[in-house]
Amino acid sequence: MDFLIANWGSFIGVLGLAASIGGLVYAFLARRAAKSAEQAASEARHAITRRLSLVDVQRAVALIDRLKDVHYQRNWDYALGLYAELRMTLSEIGTSIPENFDQYRSLIRSAIPQVIALENLVRRSRYENEDREPENISSLDETLSEIQENLETLQSSMMYTDETVSS
Amino acid sequence: MAEMKDVVAKLAELTEQGQVRWKTTVDKSAFAATFGKLSVLISAMDTRPLSDIASYRLSVLDEQGNEIDFATARWGPSVTGVKLPNLVPLYDSAKRTALGVDRRLEELLNEMNQVSNS
């Protein structure tokens, strides 16, 4: 007891040191937990963006398939509405595409003036040439197929990344 | 304030330097190039049959393909006072770039040189 009374200052010092170390360990662990939570939130955000973009890519691919059918049916007025929808969808993809798929962004964006040219060609044939059909309909489908091919490559890359991330 | 004549001049300059990737479109008389979110589409427009006047149009398209501005020029022996005279040579340069005319002519010359040397 005498020893305790004589050295109380040292004991308090030791206790203080232990408390400081405990505090440091606690702060370190808390920081690590916060970082992990932040990383998990960021990964979840990226996964959601990827899924949303993937839905848009799948919608654009389906729209192109629909357009090819509509070309085959010679339903040009309906096709004009679908071209506009396709442009909007491509624009969405161009904006929301995740950063790690940047190489596709310019490909998708450069498809938009291609669709406009297609649209202009059909519109001119219909409204300026007395309801005539556009010449060389197969070239319309060829343009759409090129866009579709790029979209499908993007789609597989995104699906592959999704599988890699989730496994 | 940026104007279409500035856009035409800059496009002409960059095209001459080979820095614009003009692409063919489904419309044989229209060529497109993309710069970030925006695109340009240059086309030779239909003229009346037997007319010696050609019309050219340069459209600036936003990220959804909506036309946000455009410039036009009519060209022909009987046309005077063309507003944007450099739109016509820009169309020709865009066409040559998109179709790879220079490269193909060079290929042709090489082939012909080989024939004449053999």
C-alpha cells in the first residue's frame, strides 16, 4: 500500500499511457472500418451504375432488332419514332457508362450522328419525295448492325465485369 | 460569342491538318465527326433536277442528336455572294477524309508505278 501511495504518480502515468494507446488503436480501427464502408458504398454505387447502363445497352440492342423488323415491314413512320428513341438511349449510355468502359464512350457517341443521317435519309424519302421508300434499304440495316455490334461487345464486357466482381 | 462561321473555319483547319475523323454515313452525301458529347454532320443537300446549284449544310448536334445550330451554303456558277464560302471546300475535304481518297489514290499510283516498272 505504501508502495502504491509513494508511486501513485507513476501509476497514473502508466494508466494514461495505456489509455492513449487504447485510444490510438480505437481510432485506427474506426478509420479502417470507415474506409471499408466507404469502399463498399463506392463499389455498390459502381455496380448500380453498371447495372443501369447494362439495362440501357440491352434496350438499345432490342430497339435495333425492332428497327430492322420495322424496316422489313416498310413501316417508315414508325421507324422515325424508333430512331429518336434509339438516339435518346445511346445518349443515356454515353453519359452513364462507367469509367472503366471509357473506350466505348466515343464509339457510342459517334453512333448518334449515324442514326441522325439514317433518320434524315428516311425523312427526306418520305416527305420530300412523295412518300417514296428510301433507296438501298439493306444499307440502313448495315448501319444499325455496326452500332449493334459495338453495343453487344460493350454488353459482354459489362456482364463479364459483373460476374468477376460478384464472384 | 461563338458563331457558326468560327466552327466552319476551325473544322476546315483541323480537317486540313488531318485531325478530324470524318466518317461515312448511310447517306452517301453526308459525313459525320464527333467531338466529346457533340457531333457535326455535313451534307450536300438535294437540288432540283438539272440545276447547277448545290446546297451544303453543316449541322451541330447535341448529345441526343438534336440539331443545336446549322450553317448552309449554296454553290454554283450562277450563285453570287456566298455567305460561308469555306463550307464547300470543307465538305470536299470531309468527303475525301471519310472515303480515304488520298490514301487510295496513293495506292493506285503505287500499283500503276509497279506496272510501269515491270
